[in-house]
Amino acid sequence: MALTKVSNNMVNGAYINALDYGADPTGLLDSSPSIQAAIDAGITTGQTVYIPAGDYLIGTMLGFVHSAQIKMEYGTTLNYSGVDSCIWVRDESGGSENGQGFLIQGGHITGGGGSGIRVGRLSTISPAVGSIRDVKISTMSIGFDFLSGQIIDVRDCNASYNETGFILNNTVGIYHTTVEFNNCRFNGNTFQGGYIIQGWQVTIKNCQFEINEREGLKVLKDSSQGIHQIAFEDCWFEANNQGRVGTGYGQLEITNSFGGALDYISIKNTNFAIPGTSNYQILINGNVSPIVLSNNRYVDGVGPTNHGSITGAGVGQAIFLSGQENYSDWVLDTNATSGFNIGSINTAHSSEIDLNTGITTSLIEYFPKAATLLSCTVVYSGATSSGLSSFYAEIGKRSDQDYYGTKQLASLAPLWGIGPVVLSQRDITATDVVTLYKPDTTGTSGKMCVQIEYWINT
């Protein structure tokens, strides 16, 4: 007796197959109602939605809530014909949706307008948490458009040949915190490869920014919105700004045009090449402090602008150099800095606070010598929002196990109870310790520790 396949879902196990809901892989019919129905079913059952290889016409936006998970097979293309966003991860109900983050994995999103993937709410209910993996976005206005979100991991993605590769912009009063781009490409975009207007603890690692017609990446503080702790590591910037008329641009531009502090910029082990005649590899403008530059490589620059320019930053700015960095290769105006600090950059972690067992403190032991604290971040895993509120980072002295003379560095009560502690530059003596303190673990779960970066004058 011959066997008849009743549904595509039988082949793919626990997945919900979009073909069973009427999605058309030939691209002749609009598949957005069918794929949306599959997504809604997956949200209800907790199953992942699977979209097999094919070309799917998407006429209207696909809406996700924060627990939705979708996987697209290699060779899956979503051809978006709308003007808003092909996929929008949002939910206005305020629920946590089964307590898991969203996942978008695989596939190619293309079209003529709007954004490929938008993350964020229209209101100030809780922000998005989730991952985007192995997604390619091209010919859109914006590749990744983040309105608000916390703990978002973008990995192995490609947002090239759009107008802008990605934008982080707080539009609803919720800070972006703990956003990471890892092993991504942002090349050949009409404007910037990336644009950060607001962000808190944003990490850009192993990413490539090439042949964008304007900056490879632009960080611009032009309002009261916060930009704190932006870290670049092992990245590649090459031949950006080639489509611009004029000079004085940076492949990486960091500008504070509003006032107040743009806190802590770290650029490490990053390659800058071919900035163009009379343009800069890095342009830093305004009150940006501290700046950490370590083991970067600058090639094919023109004359004294080979490394970069730091202008108008104010007397209080501090620049910390380590490794192969050379201050003589930078162009400074008379107000730019109080001087370069040449030494070594170091990191340290405390032990974990395990909220499940009621542990309430963790610390980093004595420093080897006097140092300057550059940043302090609370790193957490599996913690509930209530577990991440009302704790403190302190620095001070101790005698055996008796702490004394401690000074509270930061009290954490950020929006929704989660987010990093980011501290501006301050001195540490050789007998200081940094302590993370959680006064009450009742009804909380998860783990957290404190991580610091500090500079030592060698």
C-alpha cells in the first residue's frame, strides 16, 4: 500500500510548515497571509515556523511577538512589495509570551522599500529580547531597524546594498541595551553601513564595513538620548565615503553634537584601510570620553590624517592608548584633549551572584597597582526582571572581610529592571575592590557578575 504524505509538517517534526497554511514558493501568489497564519499558530503552540526554500511574495508586513520563532531554509527568499517592514517584531500586550526570546534564522529578505527586520514596540511596554541569525537583507531602505530592544544578538548576517545597513534609534523612550552584532557584513550601502543614534552597551565584533557611500558606521548623539559603552573589536573598515564630495569625513565617525557625555568608546584590533584623499580613518568630534584605542591597524591613509582626528572634545576628555597605537599619528585641535594616556588595558570579572541560592555579593579582588577604571558592566544570564533591579556596584577598601569606606558607584533601577552599569572614568587605588551587591534575592532567579575594564600606566 502506498503511503500518502498528509502534511509537510509530518516531514519536519515539531516545526509548523508554512506550506501547510498555503504559502506559495513560486512567488506568484501573495504568501503573507499564509505565513502570518503559520506564525500565529506557532505562537499559540510554542512551535517553530519553518519556511522551505522558494521565492515568496510578501505583500503585507509579517508581525511577530517576542516569543515567535521562524527558520528559513537556505534558498528561501521573501520578496517584500510593501513600504513598511517585511518583518516587525513587536507586541503591545505587555506579556512575556512564554518567557522565551524571538528567533529569526536564515533566508534572504529583499524588496524596494521599508526595512527588512524591525525590532521594537510602538509604546513603552517591555522591549524585545531575541536573536537574528544567518539572515541576508538587500535593496531595502534599512536592513535592521531597531526602535527599542534589550539583549538582542545579531550573528552571521549580511545587510549589504541597502540604503542603510542597520539603525539603532530609540523612538519610544526605551534604551537599546546589550545589543551585539557579531560576524556580520554591512557593505555597499547607499548611505551608512550602520547608524547608532541611541544605544547602551552595544558590541560590534568581527564585522565588516566596506565601500559604503558614506561612513562605514556613524555614531551620532544629537539629542538627550543616551549613548553609552560602544565597543568595536576585530572589525574591518575599508574604502568607505567613496561616494561623497568633499573632505574631512571618517570611515568611523563618532560625534556628540548635543552636549552631555557620550560615554566610553572602545576600538580594539580593528583594521582601517583606504579612507580616501584627505579623509580620516576615525573622526571623533565633541564630548566623547573616555576613548580606548588598542592594537588597531591603519593603512593607506594620506599624510597626517592616517589615523584620525579628534576635535572640539573639551578639556576633560581622556584618551587611553595601548599596544601599537601612536598618538603622533592623530590630528588634534587645541581643545580636543587633556593628553594621551599610554599604558595597558585590562579586564577582570567577579565571581557570580547566584540569585537561585540567595548569594547576594560578589567582588573583584585587589588591583595589582593603582589604575583608572574605564567601564563597569553587570553581566547576567537567565535573570528575571525583578532579579535585575535594585542592586549596586561599589568600589572601596576592605580589611579582611569587613568592607569600609565604600562609595556607591551606581544604583541599578533601569527601565524594566535590566541593563548594564556603565561608569565613567575614575581612579582606583592598589587596595580597592569592586563589589556587586544585591540586598534582597526574594522571588528572584538567574546569575550575574560584574565585569570591569581598567587602564594601568606602564
